Amino acid sequence: MSAAQIMTMRDAFIDTLCDRMAADGSIFFLAADLGAPALDRMRSEFPERFINVGIAEQNLINVASGLALEGFNVYTYAIAPFITMRAYEQARVNLAVSSQVRPVKVTMLGLGGGVSYVVSGPTHHCLEDLAIMRLLPNMSVYCPADWVTAGALVDHTRSTNGPAYIRFDGKALPALYAEPATVNLSRGFSQLVQGTAACLVSTGFMTHRALAVAQQRPGVAVIDLYSLKPCDEQALATALRPYNRVISMEEGFINNGGLDSLVAKVIREHELPCRQESVGFNDRYVFDLGSRDHLHGINGMDEAAVIALIDRQRGA
């Protein structure tokens, strides 16, 4: 497939997972009554390892943890705010706590991270997930920016013990990487643009926004951070050290434990001589209706707002 091709993260991940299921009988896939064209192949080829538990996210995690404790490698699929927040206690007790005693290989796939369910309102916007899932010990947290990274996460999660959460954007997006091998999941981030001025550290959809900003402001660097936990913090500190301005960009609540908190921790613990700014949603829910660009615009997250922030810093 061409790297310029537009595809959903969900379809790339499920297609790759189907390929692996043919040779790996340990893989189970559980869905909370959420369909996808890519699931038709899985349901057809592996009906004994595909289970639809219905609209019951708590039970989704309960069944998954039981299968995992029997030695299976389990993937669960539901809408992002519901698989994380409705089933948070089950994820905490059955996955995070249990995995400290013995391996529990359950990967939670959340569809529609950030505001990719744009017109569904705050009940379906998922702005808390990165922070609350990072909070759980033993839980890995991934936020890919494109379908190539999503596909690469299949083999990564298959070979990693312990539970994980992956936030999928709900929209089809262009690829940022040529192939999965170019995604450095052991490090947790890739520097897409070198620079000498501000460095934009972004995750998920906001990496596309950061790249658009960098095109308009030469000298601005871009780091795509797709593994919020674990992340090679020493390597990230080395990447950030040349810059005196670092701007984190995320589709989530800022100053509450998400990407900006990770960046702040790295800056603090490695005593980096840089100033940090955070771009994201402030401490309020968004009831406005409109496109993603509209929601970003009224919350100071669009390209114009980030460029204005960069220019103010340059003039400071």
C-alpha cells in the first residue's frame, strides 16, 4: 500500500491482526457490539475466536481477562470513552492489578479518541482517556497518529506481556510513515521534522496539525509521540534539549495527566533549559456542534492559534 493512502487506524490494525490470527491460535478478539467492515473477514475466517459480547463494556473486560488468564492473547474493541471510563474499574482490577501477579495479555482498542466523533457531543468525545489510562500501573498507553503506526502496534502488543490501551482516531487519515518498520515503538516517538526554534511534541491527530504548522513556520521541529507509556524518557530528553521552547499538542484535557504532563516530567527530571506550553482542551466540556476544525478553533487548538503561540514566544 502507498504511504500516501488514507485509511482508518482501526481497519489497518484489524487487517494486520487477521493476518496474524491465521498462524497464531492464541489470539481472541472481543467486540462490544461495534461493527467495522474489517471485522467481516475476521468473523468469517475465525468465528471460534471472535466474540460479540453486546453493549456491555464492563463484561467485555471481564471476559477478556478470563481468557487472558487461560493463556490467550486478547484484543477488545469498543468506543473509546466507554471502553476506558465505563469499564475503568474492570481495567484497573482485572488487568492492571492482576498483571502485577501474572501476565494478562489484553489490549484494549478504543475507537473515536479525542473529538473524532465530532457531532456526537461530550458524551462521545474522549478527552480523559490518555490521562486516566496512564495513571494505571502496568498499563501501556498508545496513541498513533496514522494507520501505519496502528498496524505496527499489532506485533508490538503480541510480543509484549501485560495490558495495553490503544486510542484510535475515528477518521481516515493519511500515513505519516512509509512502513511499520520505521515506527520506533521501543523508543515511543519519532522526530518527523528537525528544527532550531520551537519543538512541537504531539500525539494522535494533533501530529497532523503540528506538521501543518511546521510547514508554515520553518525552523519549528515536530516530534510524534505515540507511546505515552512506556516512553524512553532519556531519549526524549535528548531530543528536546536543543530547544528553548517546547509545545505539547493533544486532543485531551491539558494540565491533567496527559501528554503535557509526560513532557513536563521529562523537562523537570532532566533539568532541560526550555519553556513549555500546552495546547489542548481546557477544563471544560465542549457542547458546541461543528467540524473538528471548528471545535479546535474555538478552543485555541487550530493552526492559527498554534502559529500565534509560536510567534508570541519568538517575540518574547
